[in-house]
Amino acid sequence: MNAAQPPSPASTLGPPLWLLAEVTYRCPLHCAFCYNPVDFARDDTELSTEDWLRVLREARAAGSVQCGFSGGEPLMRDDLEVLVAEAHRLGYYTNLLTSGVGLTAERAQALKAAGLDHIQLSFQDSTRELNDFLSHTRTFDLKQRVAGIIKDNGWPMVMNCVIHRLNIDYIDRIIEMAVELGAEYLELANSQYYSWALLNRDQLMPSREQLERAERITNEYRQRLGDRIRIFFVVPDYYEKRPKKCMNGWGNVFLTVTPDGTALPCHTARMLPGLEFPNVRDMDVKSIWYDSEGFNRYRGDSWMKDPCRTCPDKEKDHGGCRCQAYMLAGDPAAADPVCDKSPDHHKVVEAVERANTPGWKGAEQPLIFRDPARSRELAACGKR
Ligand code: FES
């Protein structure tokens, strides 16, 4: 290689270690913070079982070691056990990300027999009222039963609860519920503002006071509970001054395959303008990862503009999140506006200020729930 030229991304690039198989966008829940694209219902094509089996084999051959089955609700696919069995046979560590709907004792046993390693069960709150309101379904009791099924089958109990303005004040009860259900891990993930959560940002963003209280209470529980449960508390990045290294770097570790077979470096990248993403029906996983324009576009740093280009932190945060840069600054190559060096940082500051204005009416607007009919309406207005 000519010493004067920067290395091509492929020459220093590792494999797609983490494969996220979004096997369907179908979901019985209607969460107001769902991370699926707003226009998810525009196209309801799904890869066949054979296609998914091929994707699993190709990704494993390309170096993937962990496979998450996600959605929508992955249990809506009745071939899930077949896919898990193949992933297990290929040597993946397998993970199911589920709302619990559809996880009967029989299916759990079949998934166990297929070799499923790990289940992450999501809750919306510790009370039936708020859980069922936020998911717009009656699922609270079902989730409690599913937690028992997970324990009965000997899987580690990993609970996830998206935290936001409407449930953050009950964080103590959420932690206590996780302990009662025997969870070994609890992820308290503050909502980040993408997709449906961005539509509902004004209603979902907590105040600074709420956030600080929740973090303090979480730390008290951590001390009190010790090794009994590991609690992760993820702060909303709007409250940070420096952006996250989103997806651990664009096209660096994560490969998402959407229900229709589109391969993406993150689950919302399809919204980015001027980028074509390949489909696993047309291209093999290795070529997608190393050679496709969509995966190569934001690798390295030659795409960066100032302030990122000359920033001493650019290796650390890689300019933040490309999707957030597009959503807030209108330019996917801009600095993530979460960064206080971004010329668009004021947009984040203003959203945070609104969330901290006592009596601010925006927080009281009705939520927009994820729903296929709503998705098609919003897609028709250009929302993605
Ligand atoms: Fe797409 Fe951050 S979510 S790059």
C-alpha cells in the first residue's frame, strides 16, 4: 500500500460480531417509544425461513458470534425455533428480545431444546395500569407469568424497562418488581429519541430533577442489593455534553437485518438520505459488510466535517450518532447535536429546557402509539 494513502476501511476492519435479526415488525404491543422505524408498516414483506437460515450461515462465516432475535415481536414468527436451532448449531450465542407475548410454556421448552441461551424480557412499568397504558395492551399479568416461565427453564432473568417522564418516578417499584421476579439483570434504559420516541419526545423526556432522583435511588438499591442483581442505568443522551459512540462505531461491530432483508449498520439507518443499503437477497453478508457503500460511508473519519474532523475526541465518540445528526441537524455527516461543540446543540438544549419548564403543556399532549395504520399515515406524510 502507498504510505501516503489512508488505509481503506476494509483493511483494518473486524467482522460483524453482533448480528441483530429483526425477524418481523409485527407486534401485538403499541409502545409509544418503539424503536422500529415510524414507517415500518409501509412494506410488510418478510424474509422466508430459508432466507434467514442462509443469512445466519453467511453471517457466521463472516465472523458473527452473537445473534439477537428481535422485532417487532420475534415470537410472532412460528419458525423462530427453527432459526434458533440453526443459530445454535452454527455456534452463535443466541439472545431473544421479547415482550413475552407468545412465550407459552410449550414454546419456551421448544426454544430451550433448540439451544436458546438468553432471553431479555421487556416491561413498561411495575404497575398493571401504567404497563398496559404505555403498551396499549393488557400484557402486565402475562409478563409476570412469562418471567416465571423464563426462571423455570433455567435461563438467566434479564429484564428491560424503558424509562421516561411517565414512569421514572416509580423507579424504586420497578427495581423491587425485578427483584421479586428473580431477575439477575435489570436494564433501566432511559428512552433515547428516535423513531416513535422522537414523535413523543415532549411527553417522554424527564426533567433533570426526575433523572437525578432516579439515578440516586438506583445507586441506593445497588448498594443495598449488592450482587443479588446487576442494575444498568442508561442516561438519555440529551442530558450529556458529549455524544455516544453510536453502535460502537458505524459498521464496526453491529449488523442489523430488517424483516425484508435490508442490511443496516443500525436499526434506523434506512431513514438517512442519499444512501443505498443492500439486501441480503441480492448480496452475501460478507460483501455487504466489507464492500457495500451503505456500510462504508461513515467508517473511518474522512467523511467528518468540523468540529468533528479536528476534535481530539473523534476516536472516542466517532462524531456521535449519524441518525441523530440527520434527525436534528438535517445532515447525517454533521456532528451529533448532543455534542456541545455542535452548531446545532441548541436544539438539544431547547428540548431539555422545555422538559424542565414547570407546567409546560407539551408534556401533557396525548401520546402517539405505534400502530400499523398510524405508521402508514405518518409514512404518507414523509415520516421515517
Ligand atoms: Fe443510527 Fe446511531 S442510531 S447511527
